[in-house]
Amino acid sequence: MQNLLHIFDRPFVESHTSIREGEHKIGQTIALLDHEGDLVDALRDCNVKFALIFVPEDIGVRANLGRPGASKTWEPALRGICNLQDNYYLSGAEMLLLGALDVDDLMNEADKADASTPEGIAKLRELTSQVDDRLRTILAQIYKADIFPIIIGGGHNNSYPNLVSWCDVHDSVLSCINLDPHADYRNMEGRHSGNGFRYAHEEGGLDRYAVVGLHEGYNSRSMVDELRHDPDLRYSTFEDIAVRRIQTFEQAVVDSLDFVSEGPFGIELDLDAIPRIPVSASTPTGFSLEQARHYVHLAASRPESVYLHICEGSAGLAEDRLLPELSKTIASLVADGIKAKRNID
């Protein structure tokens, strides 16, 4: 099972940690997987509530005709998390830094595919399905160990394995809330970053789905029609919240949480929702980082929440001066999720 993972060791983690005398950083105290064998047993032996896994790919983004760069986000995200202080508010001992999904071979194949041709797109979508299978396998083991996974991508294609892996283990189907300018509910035309929720819902791996902050100009008529007429789907628009101010941000989030939290649900956050940080599909208008953090806090505070997914950050498209901002953004969101979830368990 571990051959699907690049497992991080302490020297590697500390190489991403700025160590200072008299301080303890998360990179010095976070739990690491320290033995081979059955992954479920190894996870249980760690005695943690949270497991962090990075997905260093942008194959699904490319398969959706997007710009590459999300595959490089894992390392600044790791650096940001490692350099959080271990203190009264957050402890490394309660979380496991599992490592990164091994997709090196798939990324090499993707680099050979010409996304400007039908053949290249078909190849990228087939490779995205292989990413699905690998992440689905690892997440199933994390769920079996009764640990809350925090998945850091990578593209939003990874919403699909996040959801269906739960069904592989439990006798229940997940619902989902998503802070995102895009519904990612495109046609089932081959797997990519724009149709993970559609595939999961059509295949019985997603029950209720709520999108918060949909941008009215970024979603097709047919997709909005689907959202409007399927009783399992719900959305609020960014324009209703921030422009027309028909409802507040918190009202939109709480209403969506009430809709999805009758049973277990996943928390999705597409960094595209936050302007002025490097992402695969940037927008000049959106929610503030503070609103995104509050969203994570509200969602993770619900006892029924079972995972957190932060995706679509694009370090490969970032200027050097923006990398620290991306790093600290992801680290803050991860910490908010852990603090909220820990406080209700």
C-alpha cells in the first residue's frame, strides 16, 4: 500500500521547517509514519485524529483545458504547515503528516500529452482516472482507521476519490459542501477537474451537494439548470451574497451546511474563490481569506464532517513574492479545520 505514497521522514520535514531555539514548530512535532506493513494498522498505531496527504498533480486541470501549475503547490503548503507554532492552540502530536501520493509516472505521461489535440485530451482524462484510483485506495485506508483526512491538491478532480472512497468503506453516502466560483458539475465526458461532483453523484457516491459563492458568469446555462432542478443539489451565488447582498455570507454557508449535514459530509474549498493568490483559474473578485477561514471553521465544527480538501492553488503559476502568501493561506485553512474539528470531538 505504501508504494502508492512518498512517505515523509523527519529530516525531510525538518528541511522545510525554520527551526529556532526556544520554539517548537509543527514540523518538529508532527507525527510521521514510522513503519511499513498494513497501512490501516500503521495509521491506528499513530494515535492521531488527522492525517495530511498531498496530491502533487495537475493532470485533471490540464484535462479540463486549464493551466498547469497545481502540481507544485504541495511543497510551499508543506512549508507553511511545518512552520506553524506548536502551542496551546495547535499541537503536532494530534496530526500525521502522511506524505504525498505517488503520481510521478502519471505526471511524466501527462507531460507527453498535447492538450491542444483530441488525442491528448483523451490521454489526460484517462490519466486522471488513474489518479482517482490511487487516491481512492489511500483514502479508504485512512477512513478505515477512523482518521479525518486533510487532502491538499492538486486539482478539483480529486473531489471524486475523496467522496467515493468513503462509500468503499462505509454503509453510507457522503454529501458535500463546496466554496467555489465553479460548480464543477460538467458533463461526464471523461474525468477532469470540472466534473468530479457530477461523476460522484451519478455513480451514487455523492448524496447532497451544495455550492457556496457560485459566480454567475462562470457556469453554463445547462449546469445551472442541473443545480436548479435536481433536489439533491443547491447553490448560492457570489453576486447574491457580495453584490446584491440578498443574504450574508454566513447565512449562505449555514443554510448549505444545514442542507448537507443530515449525514456525513465532506468539506471542499477551491482556492479560486479567493482573489489575489496564485490559482489555476484566477478571478479578480471573490471572498476574502477571512471569509474562507470562517467557512472552514463553520463546516469543520459540524460533527458530521469527515474530510477537508483544499485544492487548485497553483505554485507553478506564482511569482516568487506570492509563494509565501499561498503557503500561509493553505496553512491557515488547515489549522482552522483541525481546531474546529478537534473542539467538537
